[in-house]
Amino acid sequence: MKRFNWIFTVLVLIFLYIPMIVLAVASFNAGADIAVWKGFTLSRYSELFRDSVLLPLLANSLIVAVLSSLVATLLGTMAALGIHAMGRKQRSAALAVTNIPLTNPEIVTGVSLALLFAFIGHTMKISNILGFFTLLIAHITFNLPYVILSVLPKLSQMDRDLRDAALDLGCTPAQAFFKVILYEIMPGIISGALMSFTMSLDDFVISYFVYGPNFITLPVEIYNYTKKPLHPKIYALFTLLFITILLVMILMNLLQARDEKRTKQARRNFSAGRRRMKI
């Protein structure tokens, strides 16, 4: 049974990563045909870094991803603290509302946000409201649930007596928050921020409905590229984006593993301390 599970897992991973492996190999192919290998070359990457269209669009995507993840992390952490302080029924209702954007189809979210922005533009007499700020607001909106759901488990795992102990030792409520609570939930905050960054960086569906002609992100422009034969430098771009997101996800998993190890060690130390006190 274990051997079957191992084989099945390998097959699933191969199925998931074969498209990216093909693109990565094609990015080093000297020929334009992806099915015919004509030699190794790095010219596709040099062409990409000399491109005067794609690089500014990549910068736009990075700006939106960084800003939206930072704002979503701040607001999501505050929301998670508020939800954690609620009663059981109120917390369940708040979590149900938080989960709606995750289960809602992206196209529905994109159309809804576009209609909302159009209504606001009509009300405020703004003829061309779609642009950088509508993109930023939309990305913050769909990033918030990821931050909330990353921080809440850390709050639930935290010992409630830690804050009281800090207050008894002379800390002010603000000092107790920054020195105790924030320290305990920091792994969840970082995980939520990294997840928000990756989700924002490669988002297309929602961005397509809320972008304006003056501020276009890379995924939206790449969609326009797919309407005609792709230039091989796009393969290089896809490969670099995949590696970037893969590294971010690996970093997030390492942080989570480190936090779990730290939590287990703290619990062992606490249990050992209690046994010594009983002796």
C-alpha cells in the first residue's frame, strides 16, 4: 500500500510539473519550435531582459503584489485578532463570511468588483475610474482571507496566559501585544504575506476585469500574447516566474516547519518544567 501511495504521488507530481518542465526546456532551445531541439542557448533570457514592454509590466505586477500583500497583511492581522476575540457563534459567522471569497469563482468576484467600481465612477462622475487603485483594491480584497486564515491558527495555538503573565510582569497592554502576541503569531503573519504576494503576482481573472489602459499587469498582457504565436522569450519569462513563486512557497514551508519545531520544543520544555515543580 505504501509503495502504491508513493507511485501515485510521483505520478501526480509529474502530471503537475511536466508543463513547466517543457516550458523551462523550451526557454533554452535555440529553435523557435518547442517540439524540435536545436541546441542550448541563453539568448531568450537576454532578449527578455532587453524587452522594453514586458519588463515595465513585470514591475507593475511586482508593485501591485508588494503593496497589496503589505496592506492585506496589516488589515488581515487586525481582522484575525478581532475574530479571535469574538464569541463562538460570532466567530463562526465571521469565518463563514471570510471563506466566501475563497470558494467564490474568481470570474464572479472580478465582475462584481468591476460593477462596483463602475457604480462608484458613475456616482462620482469619474469617466475612467479603472486603473492602479482599482487593481490594488481588488488584490487587497482577495488577499485578505489568506492572511486571516494564516494568522487565526497561530492565535488559537497561543497560550492565553502569556499576555496576562506579561501584564503581571509590568508590561503595558501595548508592550504585551508587541512583545508577546505579535511574536507568537509572526510565523502566521509571514506565511499570509507570502501567500498574498504569490496570489497577487500571477492573478489574471480578477485583474482582467478591474485594470485600466494606463496601468496593465503582466498576466493581463500575457493573455494578449496568447492570441498569436508566442515568442520564445515568453517561455523564459514563464520559467523565471515559476522559479520565483516556487522559492517563495519553499520559504513559506520552511518557516512553517521551523515554527512547528519551535512550538513542540516549547511544549516539551513546559512539560519538563511542570514535572520538576511536582517533584
